[in-house]
Amino acid sequence: MIPVQGYTGKKVAVLGLGRSGLAAAIALEAGGAIPVVWDDNEAARAAAERQGYPATDLRKAGVWDDIVSLIVSPGIPHLYPMPNPVIRNATMAGVPVDNDIGLFFQSFATGEWDGFDVTPRVVAITGSNGKSTTAALIHHILQHAQRPTQLAGNIGRGVLDIDPAHDGEVVILELSSYQTELARSLTPDVAVFTNLSPDHLDRHGGLGGYFAAKRRLFAEGGPDRAIIGVDEDEGRFLAGQLSEGAADDRVIRISVDRKLTGNGWSVFARKGYLSEYRKGRQIGSIDLRKVAGLPGAHNHQNACAAYAAVRTLGLAPKVVEAAFHSFAGLAHRSQIVGRVAGVTYVNDSKATNVDSAEKALQAFKNIRWIAGGQGKAGGIESLTDHLGNVTKAYLIGVSADEFASQLGDTPFEICATMERAVAAAAKEAQEGDTVLLAPAAASFDQYPDFEKRGEDFTNLVQAIL
């Protein structure tokens, strides 16, 4: 646990009593603060009370008189589409609003670090797609190199649940836009921006607000190194804002769209090969085509980001290459869950939007595509030009009819449920085909989250195998 510093003897409100909220209350108390907790959900309040944190109704007038800060869980809207009433009360009372990420950055460093030979470092990753894989890959590479490391944030443990840092340790944080938007302290040593595509637009008031939330990771504290995906306008703009010029190697540009060979520091992947350039010279290269855990251009982008991050930490290219080959990939992200009779089954349940689904569709050939769920604005209309690898689509969930109307000449079947879709795809699949779950939709119409959806797919495939 990371005890929260700076609130000894003071009341700090906590809104939202899920994993991060309860962890924040415990860490605040460990640091000497007095947590005052609330959740709009009665069951969550009861669970917190069983752990010794009785709820105080933060919706009532007068409760804010002696509270010095409000800590908000990431799923609770604070501005768009409209503020939660508790957050509105706090802002009207002039109480600062923060989250567990802000608490972590203000509390992670301690006086004990004065005795360390190597100062601990924090690598933080944000972006629309690839955050989890990039974070897990960096963590894996460091483990392979026998460097002390912890993985937390939007993946692994909550940021305040991790252990106090060891000498030379590297903490890897995956951070969502919800987390970066609200944190009052954001001071990673290395910050990574993978890419940007439209997502969570209602929460951020549009694409500009979404990008602004991501940008805060780089603007609030100023990392020593910034690794920026420059395959979209937003990434190129961000790299330009952070850089003092083309030769400024504090900014490392990454790409899977084109070769980057300027005077600065760049890492790019072309035709399956990763290349590192500094000052116009190539100083590293890895053949990614044989790395089973990183299929497709989108994973090659993740590889570029992870490679750049660990290079800033002093790891040699050969060490990184060896670690790539032992990386098994993440569950629900282009995860190969089985092969039988020449047919490969891939679980990419995390492909909850059209951008991530597009990348999955480009990573494989002869695809029998399972798609659908709770579709997002526009459905899959933007995927029309990316269906060349799809032999047939098997559509599930409430968006099945809408998706069917947007497939053009691509053959399809309305299956409604995952069970029917897997059975139909498996029956029709031929040697060399890939049965791919890449829904391009949220899961909430049929599953509590994308993990449960992916587990259902995997279990059905395992039954076939």
C-alpha cells in the first residue's frame, strides 16, 4: 500500500466505493487522514461498511464545511454529460476534486528514497488503443531483464494498492482518459501516448475534450521522456508541442505508417520490422514477424512504444528482442485461444470500438468475424473499406441488424448469441481460416464487461477443441 501524504488529521471525502475508491480510503487512513466515504449504490455502501468505513451522505448540505478534498472514482462523471450531484456540491463549496492517480503521484516518493542507489521511476501509458498491451509488455520486458517492477492503474493492481518502491524499481501505470483528466498530480518519468481514435465522447464533451484529457499526462508535470505515436494528427501535434526541435531526443516518435529517420529519436515498424533511429542513424532492428504474441500492425505499434520506453531505461535491443519472443500476449486482445483442423480461434473481445476492430481485421486473413453487441454511434459504417479479409460475419447482440445493414457485399448471418455464432463459424470454417471475435461494440447488452464476453467465447471454443 502507498500511504497518502499531506492530509494528516484532515477529512477527505471519497466518492465511489469500488476497487479504487476503497483502496483510496484505506490509503488515506494509513497516511493519517480521516476518510469520509459515499457511493450512490446501496450495496457498495454496505460492502464498505463491512470493511469499517460507514457511509456519510455527501449529497446533504453542510457536510462540506470541514472536508479539504474530494477523491472521485474514475467511472463517475464530473463535468460531461453532467456532473454527479456530489461533485457539483464539492465544487460549489470550493473543495478541490482529485482521484487516486493524483494521490499516488503526490505520495509515491518518500524520504527512504534518499538511501537508494537508483531512484525508482514511473512509466505511464495512455492512448485510445493498445494501452494495456503496451503496459504489460513493458512490465514483461523488465521482468525478463530481472529489473524490479510493478504493474498498476487500469491494469493489474490499483495504484494505491502497490507496494512501496524498492531500490531501482520501475512502476508501470496504464491510465485511461478518465484517470488522466481529473488527477491533480501527474508526474511520470516516462509518458507514452499510443494513438487516438474517437471514444468516450459523451464523457469528454467531444473529441477535443477526449484528446485534452490524454494530453494532461504530458502537460501537467512534464515527463523526462515522452514517447508519442505520430500516426494521427493529434499525436503529431502533441509531439510538436513537447519538442524544442527535430533533434530534441526527449521526444521519441513512433509509427507503423511510415519510416521516421530525422535527426531526433524515433522507433517505427515497417513490413514487420522494428527499427530504431537516432540522429539519422539506425541503431537497432527487430524482426516482429516471428513474435507470436504480437500479431498485426496494431501490436507492432505497441511493440514500438514498449521498445522505446525500455530503451530510455537503459535496456539493450537484444534484451528487448528476447523478451518479445517470450511475451504471451494479453487475454481478450488478439489472443489465440486454440487451433484445430487448420482453423485458428482468436479472442479480441477488447475490440470495443471500430478503430480497434479495424486493426484486428487487418492482422489476420480468411476471417470468419464474430461482431456485435452494444454498438456505438455510426455502427461499423467506417469499416466498409476494411472487410477484404472477411469471408463471412456472424452478428450478435442488439446491434446485429444495424451491423448487417452496413456490411455491403460481405456475407453475414444473424446469430444473436455468442453460442450460436461460435457454432456457426466453427461449422463453416475451413483450413487456413481464422474465427475472430472482434465485436466493434461494447458488451453491456449481454455481458457485464468485455472480459466476460471474451471468456464466453474462449469457453465455447475450448468445448469445440
